[in-house]
Amino acid sequence: MNKEEKRALISFLAIYIFSAMILVSIIGVLYYKKEIVAIDDRCSIEMANAAMIVEKDLIQAKMEGREYKFASPSKTLNIGLYDKDGKAILSNIQSKKVYVSKKAYKSNTHEYHIDKLSMPVFGIHYIAVEGNEADSQKFRLILIIATVILIATIFVGFVGYFLSKLLIAPIKSRMEKLNCFIKDSSHDLNTPISALMMSVSSLRHKDKIDSRVLNHISISTKLISQIYNSLSFIAFNDKDEVLNQDFDLADIVRESVKFFDEIAVNRGNTILCELEPTIINMDKSRIQKVINNLISNALKYSYPKTEVLIKLKDHVFSIQDKGIGIAKEDQEAIFNRYERKSKDIGGFGIGLDIVKSVCHTYNIKIGIDSKLEEGTTFYLNFSS
């Protein structure tokens, strides 16, 4: 992973985790506020119940004529029994001062519930209940929410990491293909350009024009022209004006064959044609690019001294080569941009992508029949 990829990954994770933390924190705060109300209500009810139990025990002890045994009904609550002046008669409350005039209040450390008896019992006018369970529950709630946020953040971080890897993977693959494309472009352009330069240099030192040198110049020029046409289509396809017109497809095929004939002879191949007149209504330049790329591919992957057979009959164009062939599992992938059947053979991997693009535009059906080490036949059905 290079620096740019690491920077992008870190930036994505930072934004993803930060936004997830904000969302989870908001949910946590809302949950906390809701639970605080519930905790306060539960504690208030528990303290009121404790006061009622103490009052019941006081009344029962008086009715039975026995001494009241002071005890707190809950281990988490402290009880205080006060006279009419607020003086403690019996108490285990920690606070030195209890405000019996209030029904309920809170100090820094405890909550208090005051129950005023309708009829004094054993001189007791007030029952006070002291507790701090609400604070304990609130603290535990904060710990739980903080733990959940932390775990959620870690989980989101892992999910974000794997998501970012999944998102970066196709981009990384695309960049690798582009890098290979640039390298291959440099190599494929360098070959005909070097041949041109050598041929021109050779002509300067000769009084008479050598036909072989002219042939090399012609072939190199055609190779560069084919490369340029393919690259310009990829770059400006969406901007080029489409001009549909009626024309004979057989004428276009003948022009393309004538264009590649020198290249075929130079490679020891022969292009044979069986063409019948076929009128179609499409953009002539785009269809010519399709035919050119298919012929270029056929020559490129053919074995030396073999024939390339082109047929045009019943609105079906076919081109057959005798070459390395294409495996069944690769026959769909070869139409992907920058995909090449063989890394040992030159090319950019854009020819069949252009063919697929134009055929898709005009609803031309593509067929492939291929056997490894025997050859490949491409079919284009123009009848639809």
C-alpha cells in the first residue's frame, strides 16, 4: 500500500469512526436521559415503600402493646424517626441534619424522602428515608454506556477498515491496470516510432528510395494510426458527434483489409475475404473502428504464415484466425478494458472494449467460437 492509499484509508477511517462515535454518543445520551428518569422514579417508589413499611410496623407494635424494634427494611436505605420538632428519636441516617419540613430533597451525596404520620406513634411524627442507590445506578449506567460506546467504536473501526479495503480494492486494481497500460503504451508506441526514425535515417544516406524502407515507414505509420484511433475513441467517445447513414458494410471491410494488408504480409499472414453487399444504417467511422480492431486482434494472435478469413453474409460478419485461441472462462473477460489475453503479445487491452462499446450502442450481437491452440472466430450479427 503506497502513501496515497494509506492517507486515503486513514482519512476514510477517521471520518467514518468519528461520525459513528457521534451517532452512538447521541443515542447513548438520549438513552441515559430516559434511564435517569426511570431510576429516579424507581428509587422514589422504593423509598416511599420503605417509609410505609416502617409506619406499618410502628402502628402494629402500638396495637400489640409491644416495644417497636427499629430496623431498616432495606440494606441500601437508612431510616430516621423524628418527633414534631425534627429531633431524632431513632436513626441510622448518615446526615446530621434532616429537613423534615420537605417531602423530598437531595443533598450532594444522598436523596431523602420524608413521610409525615397522620397520627403520631410513640411520639414519632416523621419518618425519613435516606438513600444513595440512584447515584450508584446512574454511575453504573454511565459505565455501561461508555463501555458500549467504546466497543461500538472498536467494532465500527474494524468494519470501516474492511469496508475501506473493499472500496480501495477495485480502485487499486484499476490503478495497476492503468500503470500497466501506460507501460504497454510506451512500449507499443516506441516500436513503430523507432522503425520510422531508423527508416528516415536510412533514406537520408541513400540516393535512391528503397522500397523496403518505404514499406517499413508505411507499416509503422499504420500501426501508430491504429493506436491513435483506439486511444482517441476511448478518450473522446462521449464527445464525438454520431452521424448515422446508409452504407455498404462490405466496402468498409475492404478498406480495413487494404489498410492491414501490408501489416499482415510483414507478419507472414494472409487475409482472405468472402463478402456480399450488406447495407446498414450506422456511424461509418465507429463501425470501421470495430472492423479495424477485430482484424488487428486476429493478426496479433495468429500464428505466423496462417490465414485470416473474413466473411460477410446474411448481415453476419465473421473473422477467423488460426492462433492461440481463448479459453472458455476467459471469453467474457477479454471484452473488459485493459484486459489482455497474453502479456507476451503487444497491445493495450482496449480493442475489444471498443468493439463491445460500439456493438452495445447499435445492439449488434457478438459471438465467439474458440479453441485453445487452434484459433478464434468472432461473429457480429448486424440483422437486429
